[in-house]
Amino acid sequence: MLTLRHAAEQFAAASTASGRLALAESLGFTLGSQSVDASTAARLGLPTDIDEIAMARGHGALQALLFTSGGDESLRAHLARAAAALSSHTSHVLWLLIGATERGEEVGVACWSSAQRAPRVVALVAQRHRIVASDAEALSLLAASSIGDDLLVHTRWCELLGREALSRRFYRILEQRVQALADSLAVPHADDRAELALLCVSRLLFLSFLEAKGWLDDDRAFLAHRFDVCMARGGKFHERVLLPLFFGTLNTPTRNRAGAARKFGTIPFLNGGLFARSAIERRHTSARFSDEAMGALFGQLLGAHRFTAREGDVDWSDAAIDPEMLGRAFESLMASRG
């Protein structure tokens, strides 16, 4: 089984042809690779603007297609088009795709169920320089599931890259981190502690989607960077960063922000009420989450998962936390509290 560190390194290295082959071998494709010439690619219906195409054979009907994507289309688009072509022309083969952009910025793995008439691709696509822990965990689980009957292996891969498996793993950590955050508060009533923790995590997860779109000062790790800077300067992240960010910045029009708020950079004004002080916060004005609990929240939840504002559709599903998945996780968390 791949360690998380080794899995992350192998995924990042998939930006090169040799790296893609090494990843395929880690996933059980042990018979080496063969280059795919132009005539074979055309016969398979593959996109004309993918390059360095190779195939690696696995057990039984398992095969991997390795490639780099060129042109103006995204890696996501090339994975989807390759999946549609292979599903149409080689429906008897159990495929895994391993691709990268031409310059190596993005890497991805994808598969789909051969039982469906039109393939619904389940995929993990990441920036090579920002592989998060959930990416590494997914690849490690793929490697651990690569031995056995070919159809069962492929079915398991599709499940591991799918929404339900990721959602279960995410919910388990979410529940633990919300509880730990609540336990760090010096507030007498357990229900109040839980409500304050859930409210804070709700806000931070919402901001994680804004980060993914680059809307927090064009920094896709804005919160983690602010946490690191705060810790280097003595800590008290809740008091020195979150309170002014929530209540002096995000809930305040740009023109009305004080100098301290402007130091956060280009931050949008959000007037939906999420960043207004709640009644319970007005009752517990001195409540502060510990830096230790906040650090664990970043390390195990916020910084460990990939967030996307794009929800899954009938043709594609990202191995990332999307708004619908998060909503269901919170529904489960609220139900467990009730």
C-alpha cells in the first residue's frame, strides 16, 4: 500500500511520462507500457490534441491510458472526451485514465462504470504543486484495492473516486473537528459550545469555496497562510484574525472598512447574514477557540481536502468537496446532534 507521502509524490510526478507509468505500476498495471501511434489513436476515437499516448496492461480486462493534453481545453475536458471515446469503441475494457496538462501544471486520474450506456466519469484532478491529503488518501486506497478480480477492482476504483466514499471520509473528520473545536471553548453549556463551533466551521468551509475560486485576495490557501503568519507572531488566531475577518471585513462594504480590514487584501463583501454576529455570539463575547484546535481543523479538514464550487452532473464527478456534498454533511451532523 502506498503511504500518503509516497502517493502524493507519485501523483505530482505524473506530470511526466515516466511518472505516469510509475503511478500506473503502483496501481497494479505491471506489464509495462506501449506507445499508441496516430492510427491506433484515431481508431479508438481519441482526441487529436492529446500527446505522449501510451497504454499499460493490467490484470484481465484492466488497461490504463496515459497521455498529456494539449490545445486550449482543460485536462478535465480531455479526460471526459477520452472516456467517451473509449467507452464507445472498447466497451469490453476496464479503463483507468492518467493524464497531465502539457506543461505539467495539472494531473488527473479517472475511470467510469462500463455498465452505463454513457460514461459518468469519476475523477481526481489536482494542481501538481498543491496535492492535498485527501488526494493522497484516494490514490493510496486505489493502490490498496488493485489486487483481485478485475471487475471488482475497477468497481472499487469507481467507488473510491466517487462522491459517496469521499463524503463519508469527509463527514467522519468534520464531526471530529467540530467536537474538538467545541471542547476547546471555556463556555459552560455543551449545547452552546457545539453551536458556536458549528457556526465557525460553517463560515470557514464557506470561505474554502471562495478560496477555490481565488476570491480571497487571489490566494487559494488564504486561510492557512493567515493561520501560519498568526502562529509565527504569537498565536490567538480566533481573536486576531477570524474576528476582524468575519465582522470587520466580510460583513462590511469595502468603502467602509477600517485600515486593519484593508490589510487582508481584496476580500468580497458578503451581505447574506452568515458573517453577522449571531445571538449566541452576543451572549458569549469572550469565547475563543484554542489555536491547537484551529490548527487541527486546518491540518485535518480545511487544508486536507479539495474544494470546488462545481457540483457533479450526469457526465462528471470530481473527487472534491462541493456545495451539495457539504450541505448533506451538515444535515447529517445536525441530525446526529438532535
